[in-house]
Amino acid sequence: MPTVIPTIDQLSCTNNLSFIEDITIPDNSFIPFGTAINKQWLVENSGTCNWNSQYKLRHIGGAVLGAPEEIALFPARSGTQATIQITFTTPFEEGVYESAWQAFDPNGFPFGDPIYMRILAAP
């Protein structure tokens, strides 16, 4: 007898994103002026909805650092891990810079743990 696998009802599912760890650029890293930063975070789709192309990651605070204000959230099935990657550029002014991001569902509602990067720009 075949195994029946229930399908996930995207209308009654719940969205959640759990931050796991920074893959690249630990917080408070010193980064030289004008450097391209390949920041990556490991997250888990800890909700019951599958993320598709309608899910977005949006800048919610701090410095944009040359990144787009919104990017597609990497598609991930419920219960799986995904790597989120954003390319930033270090400013040409010394200081501490943070950039905070949040996942948004297809209806524009935020969900899950915000993710962020914190760097120290130096010459």
C-alpha cells in the first residue's frame, strides 16, 4: 500500500524563520573602506509554509550599505535550512554600521527572527 504524504495547505500554514548562525562576517568584524562584503546567514524555515518566489527579505533598519532594499527570500520547504546571502559595501567613513533585515510573506506581513550584520568600518 502506498504511503500517503499530506500536502501543506498554504492558506492555513504558519510562517516562521529561525536564525541559526552567521556563516560569514561575524558581528563586530573590522572591514576596510569600500570592501564588497558577501554576508551569509544560516536560517531555518521553522514554520509550516513553504517559501516560494513571493516571499521577500526587506531592509528594516540601520544602513543599507549598497544592498537592494528588498530581495527574494531563498525558497525553502518547511523544516529545512537555507542560506541567505546579501552583498554589502563598506562605507568610506569610519564607524560602526548595522543593517537589519526581516522576512515578509506574500501578503506583506513580517515574520520570524530578524537577521542583521554589524561591522566596524576602518581605513
